[in-house]
Amino acid sequence: MTDPDYTQCAEDHQCLLVVVKPLGSISKGNFSCVFDKISSVEQATLQESHRATWIRYKQYYPPENNDWGDFQAHRRVVGLIAVAESCDSQELSQIFESFDGLRGEYGTSLYNWRMFVFGLTGEVVDQNRTDVDFVSDYEQLGGITRTVEEFTSSLFIVLESKRLDRASEKAGDKMPLLCVPFEKKDFVGLDTDSRNYRKRCQGRMRKHVGDLNLQAGLLHEALVNYHIAVETLRSINDFLWLAAALEGLCVASVVSHYGTTCRTTKARHQGASTQAEKEKRSRAGMQEVLIDPGSLTTNGIGGDPSLEIGRAKNCLSPDDIVEKYREAISFYGKYQQAAVIELEACIKAVRVLAVQKKRSEAADFLQNAIYIHVDVTEDERIQRYSVLSELYEQIGFRRKAAFFKRISAMQCVRAALPEPGWKACYELLLDTLQGYNLSLDNPQSSTESHHGWPAVQLRILHELVYSSQRMGNPALSVHHLTFLLHSMLDFLSEQEKKEVSQILEKYAANCRGHSTALEIREGLQVQPIALSKLPIIRSMKIINLPPNLRPVKLKSGDGLSTPISSSSPFIYSPIVVQQRREQRANQIDFQWVQGDVCEVQLMVYNPMPFELRVENMGLITSGVEFESLPAALSLPAESGLYPVTLVGVPKIPGPVTITGYHTEVFGIPSRCMLQNLSHCKVMCSTVDVVPALPLTQLTTSLPRCSGLIAPSTLGDVCCNVVVRLFNGETQKVSVQLENIGKQPVESIELDVTYSQQQRDSGTCRVTWDTQELQKLIPLQPGSLVDLTLSIHANFDFSNTDGSFTEMQDGEGIVRRNVSFLTLVTLYNPFFIPATWRKGDIVVTQVVRLSVRPSGHQHL
């Protein structure tokens, strides 16, 4: 026997086998549609009986396997359906000849046959053949279902008659000896009157009748016949047929325990548009809930209680099913010609054990199946390893499933093949990824905590890259190579890092569209990989504006204040309070200004053993509109922590959140989000942007003082000047204010910050003309104005203790300050005795000009 059927399961022993073949010039698509319609008829029933039989459809079945129909009835082809398409009578004659030849291939085992011919109408259709149905077009497929139902019912009628004929034979009658093909020559000249020969005939016939009963839906009779056959064949050591009887007993017990409600159209014919797709379907859909053997009959209707008790008595327990399967397979192993039968029995036993959740025993059967030698073609070898992989997956052995799936993939591109199947190899390699803890559609999962064997994962990823390249899909090669570099960077040697980087840069230069999502198969779409480890970001910090550009809050002179809004109708709401706390925890305590260049500092690290060139590095934000200004940097090999400043310009007032950054490394654009960076420390990522403010430049007529340093709290001081006055003297100071920004200045306010002692004693006063100040506005961009200030010295030298204090800002209107620090030296003009003379007094004061645009801008 050749061509093992890797899709078989125990329930197939109940089925009648029907072969459906295309003839003539019918297209694959049309044949697939017709086959799906035919295969939707899964059961055949008799009008006078409540019993039913199952139908199994195959598009290809070797005629030599049909010779094993006496050994196991479900291997005999009992029905033949041909599907053809014709446009004239000449072609129709050739189709009839092909159909008759096809019937001859399967010999006398056929119970019935039928052919559907599409495309003919009119007089040509008038034929005398009753086994041919003519269908005008493919839109009239509804009538085929009714014809197929009648066809399968005729198969059931013939089966029932053959069953009755075999069952009516008595023990004393001379029975024919059923043989498998390789046994016929061994029984030539054998004594047919010996006791062992008669027992052999009786035991084999009992086993065959059990098969017919099982197909006819008589489960109780099947169990009884299998038990008698086992006892008879065991007594004469007829091991091959004893193995078949034991397997039949196991199958009948499986049906009794687990039922056949799993046999639905979806389970058996899902995706069966082609033979290759149908062969790959899973056959593990058996019920996992045990059914009481005495609760149902074989047809699902309550019957004779005595029959149900007898069936329960003859039915094997779940544990006995495993033992009998093991015994049957050991007997099959004694015959080299029965290697295909042994292999299929192992596969069926594994599927039963998977339902019983006996994974260790199932693994033992699979291990035995691996070492069964069967001469198969290259395509069958690929299918064999694929089925082994699916079975290991079914029992939860994911790594072994991936191992055999990879072997199957390598078989597709063997050097002996005239045309290597790189497409099939790639598809099979994709199926191995889950078993090796790799996920292409979720690249971040491999960066959190690594699972699996890195060496094996690297090998699989390299094979994916190579197969996709040979397949002619460079975009997939770039994606898989990027994934390899991203997820396996920590496990690559220095030489491997250099080689992978060079190959990736070469592939990316010759490929377009690698930055978009790719659909590698139906239902599986992979997103672009973000190279968040090139470079590694250790921390991110939002930088405040320079002191002279920072916005400040002041109490509004006209009583305006920032309104307090709340979405809660209550005076106090703990929910609102908690929400505000969460918002403040992620918010910066300073502000940016619309239109100003703002900075974010990153501490980066280059893990590569060579200089890393990073192009187009910029910020990714959410919230208000923000223009990121990309930068380029070059990091030395294994540079350690290296500060990098990224800049951007907010375009609209409101909150802006730094959500990540974008880069381009080795020609691969990446969008790295902070939430996916477990190695990056981010304190706060949200900052408020206030409306655009004017920007002015201040100069004075006073000489500068380089020795005086302003306190750190006065960051808006742009220059230090010095003036020397005698007590009682007044000096005019010219101040020039230029608008160097893009916003017009609609309001100018001038104030002076004194120390507390200066305010009490009036040491030095600065005065100006308010009306003159108001005449200078508005100040358009690029314009400048001159202000005149008067500094008057009036100091009581009896108290020389002075101190400097800064002005305290309140809440309210937003403006921008520009100030200069004045060092005033006061000289005593009176001559007194040296013992009473006090030294010259030096005081400081800050002259601050506040500018803002039209209207009141509030934080």
C-alpha cells in the first residue's frame, strides 16, 4: 500500500469513500465550487430506517490502495463522481471515454457512479446515459445537492444489502478467505479444510462484517463482531488481521464514547477549495465530553435497552482504547508491507489521545510514527512532517511542533528538487515562530523579557530573511532583518552586529515601502519595526526656556484673575481632586511659549561596536500642533551616556505631550514611543504652551559693570550697569527698547525693585514720565523707542545697612520681563571728623520693564 493518508482519524472508519475527479477542460476555480457543493452532503440516510452513514470525499485516491478494501472497508472506493465542462458533442464523447476509463481503474468495488457535465444545452443534452447529469451553468448548483443526496442514498442501499449478505452466512458455511494484496501468493496450495484455515476465514469475515456494520451505523453489532474476530484471530496468531480487528474495536469504542457530532461542514471541509488545502485541515474536532454509552443509540434515538446494555458491555474504556491501539500498532510493525497502515494507525491514536488529554502517551505514539519507514515522494515527505508538527501542536508540544515544521520547510527547498518551493518554505517557517516564542505582529513582546533559545531564534530569523529574499520580496527581507536586529541585539556578537547592520543598510537602500505595514498572509499583518535600541535612550528631560524668554505670572492691575473651572457640580469632589493630582504628577511646573524654540534633552547610548549615524531624529508629540526640527548625530562606538538635545516650535497654545521620538538608522525610519521604552526614565512629559509673547532688547546709556553678579532668582536681568551719585544728586538715564520679536508690543509697564530698607529710607529713587511711556505704544516688530529715567539719591548715612530683595510675582496675567541691574554708589558730601565718618554706600536696584501683546493673556 502506498500514499498514506495523513488526514485520517478514527471516525473515518464509519465513512463511505467517494472519489470526485475533474474531467476535460474545467478550470480549478469552477471545480472547487462544484466540489464544495458536493462535499456539503455528509450523510446518507434510508427512508425506512433511522440509521445514517457518513460520506468521505477525496479528490485523489490511488487505485492500488483500493485493493485493501477487504482488509478495512473504509479504504474501498464505493462511489465515483466526475465533474466536466464541455461545449460541443465531440468533446463530450472524449469526456465519456475518460469517465469510462476512470470507472475501470477502481474495478468492481464501486457501488454507484455519476458525472455532472456543465456548459451544454439544447439537443446535445439529449443523451441515453442515466449516469450523466447535464447542468447548463454554474449558477444552478442548487440542483446538484439533491442529486448527490440521491446518489449517496443509493450507496447506503448497496452497503446494507452487502452487509445482510455477509451477516447471513453461518459458521458452518464455507467462507471465502479475505486477503491483503501481498498475502495472495502465500496461500497458494494451502489446505483449505484445516481447522486453522477455517478459523482464519471466519475471523477475517467477522472483522469485515464488523466494518460493514460500523459503516451502516450499527455500533452494537460492530462491537460484537470485532470482539469475536479478536478472539478468533488471536487463537491462530493471525497478527495482521488481529491488528485490524483491534483497531476496529478501538474505533467503535471511540465513536461510542465521544460521538460524531464533531462532523460538521466547517470542521471537515473548511478551506477545501483545493486538495492540498483539504489535506491540511485539522481532524482534532472530536468532542471532549464523554457520552454515556447507554444514553444514545448509534443513530441518536432511544432504542432497545438490551442493545444499549450490550453495547456498553462490549465497549472499551478510555484506558483500554489506548492499550488496544498500542497492541494493534505493535502487530502492524511485524509486517513491512503494512507500514502505511501502521503509520495511519499511529496518527489516529494520537488524535484520540489528544481528545483524552493524554499528552505523554500521544507523544509516545508520535515518536513511533517518526521511525516508521515509508517510501514517499517529496511532496508526501513535506506533508508528513507538517502533519507531525500539527499533531505535536495539538497535544501542546509547541517546540517539537516548530521543529518538525521547520524540517518540512527545509524539505521544500532541497537541492534534489528541480524547482525549490521558496514560497512554501517561507509559509512553513512563519508557522514555526510561535513555537520558538517569536511574534512578528508584536515586536515589543520580545523586548520586555526574553523567552526561548536565542541561538535557535537567530537561525529561524536568518532563514526567514533568506527565504523571503529568494522569494523575490525585498520588503519582507528588510522587515525580518530589522526585527532580528531589534529583538536579538543583546545576543549578537560584535561581528554579527556589523554584518547584520551592513546587510540591512544594503537591503533598505534598494527597497521602497519598508516603512509601511505588510500583509504577509491573509489575516496576518505586520507593522514596521521601531529600532528603539539604536540608540538606547536612558532618560528624557524637558528643558525650560532661557531666563530672559520665560513667561511670568503677575496680578492683573484691572482685577482680572484666572477663572477656576470644574466639571463637578459639587463644591468639593474627591474624584476631581484625584484627577487634578494625576494631571499635575505628569505636568511640568514651567511653560513654553508659542513660536519659541523649545528643547528636550535625551541621554543616549550607542550599543554598537562602530560609529552609529542617526538621521532625521526629532520629537513625536500629541496635543497642540508642534513642529519638530529634525537633527542628525553621530555617536562613537559604545559611547556611554551621551547628551542629545532635540528642538521644536509649538504652534498653538495649550498642553503638548512628548510621546516619543523618530529616527532613521541604516535607512530604516523608526517611530519610538516612550510607553514602549522600558529602559528609558521619563519624569514628566506634558508642558503647557502659553500664547506668543513679545521679545524685546534693552540697552542703556550707563556704563556696564562686569564685577556685579545678579542673584539667581533674577534670571531676566540682561545687563549690569553702574552709576555714581552724591547724596541729593539726580541723574538722567537713557534706556533704549527694541522689539526684536514678531509680536507687537501693546503695553509697557515699568517698575523698580527695592530692598525693604530702601523703601523705608528712600535711599535711591527712580522716576519716569508715565504719560510719555504710554505714547510709545504700540511698538511694532523691528521698531525701537527711547525712555528717560531719573535716578535721585536721597540717603540717610546714619544707617548704612542695606540688603537686596527680589520682587515676588503673583498669579494672573502673562507677560515677559526685561531688566537691568543698577549698581548705585552714594558719596557723602560732608566732611566730618574721621572718627565719625562713615564709608560710601553702595546699593543695588533692579529696573524691570514688562511687555505683553494686546489683550490679557492668561495662563
